[in-house]
Amino acid sequence: MSEMDDEITRVFKVRRTVLQMLRDRGYTIEESDLNLKREEFVERFCKPTNKVNKEALFVAASKPNPADKIYVFYPEGPKVGVPVITKDVAIKMRDDKIPRGIVVVPMPITTPAKKAILELNKILTIEVFEEAELVTNITEHKLINKYYVLDDQAKKDLLKKYTVQDTQLPRILVSDPVARYYGLKRGQVVKIRRSDVTSLDYYTYRYAV
């Protein structure tokens, strides 16, 4: 298999994981997109040059509330710097009034770009994933439990039911790979479905810090 074929296969798998991630966060994703075959991917995104057209991979998705939208960007690599983040990503999000974005990159972004994102995340939410993190879907591993991010009302009901403060709950770091997959923000609570040795389900909760 050629180097170009390897890249096509890698990006095909990355795109599938990204769409699964969006679905698991509650965004509406078409089943036909989720189940796209590699040959269909090549036909749609790699013709006529037999090279992945990153710009064409761009995704705009929304939740049942149409105001809750997200963009997914696949900048041309290999190294993504400040101009891409501030112009191609942030300005488009601002102009289109999109509160959340994901940037998928082939390799780590530059240090100045990381600093730019920290500043931008005071007003927007921009997440960066490297392709290597998305080639496989970590939540499909049999040892990974099922996560459900509670909305504000569900969180309020939970704390009232158990008469606790959110900070009294066990914690999960927002940098945890599974937390990143679900897009957890500090202060959110996630409900985790686990199975014991008897295969009976039970639930635990974690507070994102």
C-alpha cells in the first residue's frame, strides 16, 4: 500500500470517529455518513487527485435545538499555526455565530497557536484533536463505560436528590481522553454506566475539573 493510500485510510477512519463523537454528543448525524464505505469516501473526498480534499471534510452539525451548532475543521497540514486558528477557524465561527468548533490536525499545532486558542476560548469553545487520537474510537473498547453528559436541569436534580454539592462528587479531568471525546467542560457532571461481574448495570457520577 502506498503512502497516499495510508493517508486516505487514516483520514477515512478519523472522519468516521469524528462523526461518531458528534453523534454521541447529541448532534444529528446521518446514518449514511456514519456508515460510509472507504471506496465511497475516496469517490467523494479524493477525486480526481487521489489525495484527500481536507476542505471538503468540513462538517456543520446541530442538536435538536438548532441554535446549538458545531463546526469541524480539517486544515491542510502538516503544521497548523496561528493564522489558521484565528482566521480560518475563529473568524468563520464568529461570523456564523457558531459557539463550538473542533479542529482536526495531522500533528501537534504550534505553541503560538495553542496560546491563541487559550485566548479564543474565553469567548468560543475550540477543541483540537490530532488525527492519531481519532484513528480508533476509544469508547468502542469493551472496557470503556457508557457516558451521559447531564444538562443543567438533570445536574440540579441529581444534586438535590443526593443532597450534595457538585464539588463533592468524584472528579474527572477535562483532559481525560474520554472526557475530551464527549466534550466535557469544567463544572459539568457526567453519568457513567458500568457493569459489574454479574453484568448488572449501575451508575456513578463524575464532576469535570
